Amino acid sequence: MIPIKMIIPGEPVSKGRPRFRTTKSGYVITYTPPKTQKEENRLIGHFQKFIGLGFYNFPLDVVEKMKIVWYFKRPQRLKRKSSPRGPIPHTMKPDLDNLLKLPLDAMKGHILVDDCKIYKMEIEKYYCALGGTPRMEIEIWKTNESTN
């Protein structure tokens, strides 16, 4: 089975925690941090462009497997001649679980019916290869069967 592949340029952003504030009348309001909201809207824009190509019937009902790989900008300390030229595993913050939340939330209703329909996931994060650009690569293997 051939996967659906998407490459979304840009420095990876993790999902921020919800924020709370109290109004003058004593009500508590929950809101999403602006940086998270901006990134989610950017991802939705990329997904809508991909859907507009018309190659696949979206949103997908059941996904057999999804693989997401994030590539972060390589820090100066890893640009030395002695550093590997290819991608280097990224073992710093942000955590993989926080990175994963944002694209899955942005896919809901656009690429996927719901993220609960994914039953196998592969996630990785790296620093870019020398000369590479920060991005997120998504591969989706869909099933032909439909479940309720």
C-alpha cells in the first residue's frame, strides 16, 4: 500500500497548555495560547491546500498507520566539521507527545474524521541534515475498510 505523503515547511511547534483567566464578573475563561492557535491555523491551511488537489477522498475514516517526523533547525554547536552531515536525533524539548498533539488536532475534520481512528503511530524528531530546512513530514497509510 502506498502512503499519502505531506511535507509541511517551518520550525516545529508543540501544543501549548490551555490558559485560564478570570473575568471581572468572576467567570473563568479558558483559551488557547496565541502561538498555538497561529500554528494550528497554519497547519489547517496546508491541509486544506493538500485536500484541494483532489487526489484522495478526505476526511479519512480509518487510518492503518501514521508516521510523523519533525526536523528542527540545527543549532550552531552541531554545524562543526566534525558533526554528522545527515539528520541527528533531537533529544531536547519539546517532548514528542506535545509535538504530536498539534498536527493531530489540526487534522481533525480535514484529513481525519477523528484522531481516535489511528491505530498505529510512528513518531520521530531530528535536527535537520546540514543545509536542510525545518519541516514536518507526514505519511498516512489508509485502510479500505470502514468502521463505525
